Amino acid sequence: MKNIVKKYGDGFPAVNDVSIDVADGEFVILVGPSGCGKSTLLRMIVGLEDITSGDMVIGGKRVNDLAPRDRNLAMVFQNYALYPHLTVYENIAFPLRLAKVDDATVDAKVREASKTLELDEHLDRKPGNLSGGQRQRVAMGRAIVRDADAFLFDEPLSNLDAKLRGQMRTEIARLQKRLGITTVYVTHDQTEAMTLGDRVAVLKRGVLQQLATPRELYEKPVNLFVAGFIGSPPMNFLPATVEGPTVTLPFGTVQLPEERARMVADAVERLGVSGPLIAGIRPEHFEDASVLDTERGGSTFRAQVDVVEWLGNQAYAYLPFEAPDEVTEQLAQLERDLDGESLRTQVVVSLDASSGVTAGDEAEIWIDTSSMHLFDPASGANLTVG
């Protein structure tokens, strides 16, 4: 995808200057909240949407003007798009029948696909008698038999319940690795994005925010939007005043490691940032200081615990705080961009299951300052990413 733009009649850019190079055999995820342009981009790849400007190149060939049937791509839709009057066998065979493939080849390909997807015992059944997961596997079988150049998935698991989604995620990952076929997969579920993709493209309002491996997105988000979108529970955002290595948070002061402090100072000077910053800390980068059995880096502070949720293997403590208006306004805008993901003025702290902290306690909390991010409130840029 080279500088892809999609504008509708009113001039609104649903996709705005997106460039992504998907390698042969790579599994790339397009992720973002509703309306970010991810499905529109997928439909432009397959040819179901016209491209306003830019080049769509598949296998070294520009395909902007090619009809979908001439692009040799296999698409799996959210609603499965199966023919209710045909058996599972004939649904899988349908693209081969359309291409007038001989019966012996059709039979061999259908049975190979059904074996791969564990559909052998369902070949004579109709889609209406299958579960959601089985229907999704039939749709995938129809894509497999085509010998397509790439698979395109448009939110294929959103109609399934949570348990089945987990199973199908694993099946899709195994299938893609076994077949080694180039795959572009659209989802709004960041768990799917993090567990499935070789690389993940995060989109916001038609603009590509970051394209990176799941680990890099998680550990080095380039801006507030990516940091808030990736991770569950989401990253905590707090007002922060920085002077050298000292960061003043609503709960007190903590010390940044030298290298991180230097990186922030350089970025502040380079970008001309002024005023308070926004600190971003993931829940797992806190701990109840009393359960740490060895001396570790980082800092500690004392804070009032509002609520504790004990989950067996871990607990989450909630620490309320006050934030200035400019920070709450920025977080409110970020909530809207993230489809309402709550970023209220409270810190979510992940605690070891052995922690004895309870609601109402004033606890001593340890924070891993080497994992703290600092953002420019005006631009959203991450000042701790080189």
C-alpha cells in the first residue's frame, strides 16, 4: 500500500495517506476503534472499494484498476457469507466450481481443506445446522481451496462468544503458520491483534499511527493514542512535572533512571515542549512494596487505596487522584478517540496475590520508573521513545 487515500463524496478522508508494506508470508493486523478506516483499507486491497489516490501493489503489480476476481485474493467476512442451501462440501467447493475446475481436483482440495479444519464429519450438513465456530471454519475452508495469493479477514471472530473466539484465534494462527500464506486481518480487538500478528498497524481516523511488532507497540508506543489503545487494563495516565530525573506525580515524587531522564530532557528541548507532561505507567509496573523480597530499582510512594479487586492469581488496586483541567481534557479526548475506554482519574495497580492490601488502606506502592513513559499533552508524542 503506497500513500493510499480514500475520500467519499463529501471529501471526508476515511483513509488518509496510509503506506504499509506486507512481506510475503507475513501476518499483518489492522487494528483501531470503530471508524478508523481499517475495514475500508481491507476492502481497497481486495477491490471492493475504489482508491481515491495512491497505489495498491500485489506481487509487484499495480492492481488499482483490477476487478476483485482478477486479484486472486481470498476474503473471509464477519458474517461468514455462506450459501444456506448448499452443504458444507459445496460451500467450500464453490469458488472451484465457479472456476470450472474438474471434479477430481475439487474433491481433493475440499477434502484436504476439511481435514485441515476438522470438518470431515460435517461435509454433508447445511450451514444452518452448524455452530458459529464451525461456520467460520467453513468460510476459511472456502478461502483455503482457492490457492490465493493472500488471505484477507474482516473481523472474522466478532460474532463468536469469548471462549470460542480464543479457540478460533489459536486455529487461525496455526493455519496461517502451516500454510505460510500472506494474511491481512482486521479487528477492533487488541487482544486478537497482540496474539495473532507478526506486525500490527494501529489506525486512528484514517491515519496510520504506528506499525510495529506487538511487543514494540506495548513497550514503545509512539504516542498517547497507541499507549491507551494497546494493553488491558489500559495504561495509567497521570499529570507529571519533570525537573531533571525527578518526576512529581499526584502521589509524590519519583526518580527516573539517568538514561531515561536524559532522553526526556533532549525530547523536551527538541520539540519545544512546555508545561506539565503526562506520565504513562502500566498496571504491572507497580507492586505492593511489602511483598518485594529483594532490593530493586524504581521508587516508592504512599497512597490511599479506594477499591481492591482480588482475582486469585493477582489483585488490582484503584488509587484515585486529582488532575489539572488541561490533563483531564486531554484524557477525555483520548477516551472519545478510543471508543469510550475509561481513563478516569484513578490509577490501576496490579498487585501480587500474596499482597495483604485492602480497601481503605494507605499502602506503600513500588513503581518501576524505568518503564515509565512521558508524553507531551499537546501533541501526544512519547518523549521516552528514541
